[in-house]
Amino acid sequence: MKQGVYRNYALALLETGVSLEEAERFLLSIREACQKSRKLRLFLESPRVRLSEKRRFLEKVLGDKISPLLLNFLCILISHGRFGELDKVISAFMEEVDHRLGRLRLEITVARDFGQDQALLEQMEAVVKELWIKRGYLDPRDYQYIWKIKTDPEILGGVKIKLGDYLLDGSVQRYLKEWAFRAHEKKREIRKSWHI
């Protein structure tokens, strides 16, 4: 299924008029409840259970805890057979909320933990921001950048930067794989030219 479908559901939820915070809390709590209870997830996803039964169940359980608009949204997801893809709808929703609030989320992966070295982190963020603006991935306007820094010793060194679907891989691991591939290709060329 295309990402646009999830975005359409996210936009529909945003257009209900429910506050962004309330909608976000609602989606995350439904996801958490389904992660904790396999029976609940199977009940809501099952095509054998009528929508009217699911709606009655949700009204009984959620009652006055949520807006009727959110309940309707959940029932639409279920009736369209999209409840099993709730995580993708949530991701699309969060991206749209971030866009409307002027936030960009970047994920930086490094080989070792920098700990509390705030100056080093700020310097790295400035370099990353400048590089991505030059490449055209970031908008230089006043966005709020939300940085998530992860450590992964397997990259050996360097850095990986992810913004949405864009990935800039400057890791030592990638360079070693590239060199190994090139060496293998060069070896094949030499063998071919020598008819080995």
C-alpha cells in the first residue's frame, strides 16, 4: 500500500478539529493497548466480528474518555480494514503534525556514545544541519530541529544521518563495503582481461 493512503487518514484525523495533543494521546494509547493485548488487536482486526459489535465494545470501554470524533475515526479505520496498519497511520499523523508545527526530526547514528559532551553534540548538529541544507534536504528557514542520537558500534566510525526517507551514510562500515565491492569488481576485470 502506498504511503499516501496513510497520509490521507492522518489528514482526515487532523481535519476533525480534535486537538493535536488529544489525537496523538489517543492514537498512542490505542497502539499501546493493542500491543499489550493480542486478543484486543485480533478482535478489532477480525473481519468476522461485525463493525456494530466493535463499535459497541469501544463505546463501552472508552465511554466518555474520548471525543466521539476520535471514536468515529477509529471505526472508519476498522471498517476499511486498516486497523492492522495503525502504526503506519500514526507515523503519517506524526509527520503531518511535525510539518504543521514546523518541526523536523533527524536521526543521527554514531559508533560511540558521546555521553554528556554537549559542546561536541552541538558542533556535530551544526555541521549536519549545514551539510543537509547545502544538499537541499533541510529548509534553512526557522524550523525546530529535533535530534535523536543513537549509537551503533557496527558502523565502526563516521556518521549516518536520516531525515524522513533520506539517508546520508558517511559510516566507515559503508566505505569498507564499497571498497570491498570495488576490489572484487577490479579482480573480475583483471581475470577477464587475462582470460583466467
